[in-house]
Amino acid sequence: ILIAGAFGTSADWDLVLDDLARGGRACAYDRAGTGASPPAEGPRDVKAIAHELADLLDSLRETAPVILVGHSNGALYAEAFAALWPQRVAGLVFVNGVTSNDLADPVLIADLTHERRLADLAADVGEMGLAPLAAPSVVGVEDLPPEAARRKIAALSRPRRLKVARDEDRQIAPGLAAVAALGGSPPQIPTVVIVSMPPTPGPLARAWRAAEIVPAAKASRGWVLDAVGATHTSPLSRDRAYVAAAVNWLRSEKPLP
């Protein structure tokens, strides 16, 4: 199950889906009110989104444990789901993941606060009717296939979709504490983290890596993949071999007792 990050949609995963489908079933979905999914009543907090994923799996009659792959903020939703229903998770992959471990570093909290301000700005741009002009350049840096790029541009051109994405982003900071209170990602779940690193990382990149590797370090079976030279989004496109390697490793792991 592939979970997009802030302002992301299932279109982000099109290339990864093609890779993973060669070795088994894979599913990318749009959260309520994003992409092609209709909105839902109620708050857009982290626990609510985890419950929506549980409802989705129930509707698909998916009872076997699943591998959750979360990119950026999507990792926090995966972590929340795993903390609530560890028996339903066969493995975790966090791709440049935001997780409850970020709470320990004020530098990361400041960076997430900056992201929230950008989310507010994106919603304001949508209200002013300028989103269709800005969306192509934003999506262009992701190097998605043409059809996937078209779907994501369409989603980011709609003010209502931007408001939902903004509301999700506003709940990330309180969500860190909520998931930490649940215990974070359970150590018995095999966990892989993929960390994009510049060739010469600065203090912020090093701080992110220190927090991102914690779930794999505390897992009974963990793997850290340093994607040197990758960007925040390139593991979904140019550098997606890291995601395939992570998922294939988890697929080969023996089931949890």
C-alpha cells in the first residue's frame, strides 16, 4: 500500500507501481479529498487518516498483513496505522519519512513549521485562482510520466483539493505527538528507511537523516538505504530502484509469528 506525502496523490506512485506489480500486488490510493477521492466529514488528523486506510482495506476485504510504503508525510500515516494495528502490517518502508522521531529535534520542527507556512500559501494561491498556473512547474520537478503528471496537475489546480492538503499538513505537528504517544512504529515490524542525501550534506540534511533512520535502528529487522544524490521526490521516479529493493526485501522476509 503506497501512501503519498503532503499535497501528493496516487499519481506520484505510477512508476513505482509498475515496478512493484512485477513481484506482487501493489496499490496506491488517494486520501479522502485528495486526487480523485471524494472528501470525508470530520478532521484530517493523523489518526483519522489511519482509520480511513483501515476502512479502505476492510472494504477490499484485505485481511492479510500488508507492506506500507509512506513518502514524506505519508510515512507518519503509515507509522500511525502500524502503531494502531501492528498485526495488520507485514513491513514498513519510509521514504524520506516524517515520523514521530522528529519530535526530538527542534531543527526538524522548525523545518516542518516552514512547510506548514508553504501549505498555507498554496491554499491561498488556490483561492486566488492562480493554482492552474503554478501547478505545472511544481509537478514538473517530479519527473512523472505524462499521464501521471496530468492527473496530479489537475488535482493541484483545484482549490478544494489544496485546502484539504493544507488541512492535512496543519495536523502533522500535533500528529507527531499523537503517534509518539502510541509508541511509534512497533519494533517487531521489519522496517526499511530510504534517505535521500546530497553528496555533501549540511546540518539540516544530517538532522533529518538522524531522525529518519531511527525506525529501522529500533526494529528487530531493519535496513537503512542511503540514496546519495537523490532528491526528496526522485525515489518516486529516477531513483525508484531503492523502493523496489526495499519492498522486495520485505516480500522475502518470513511472516511475523
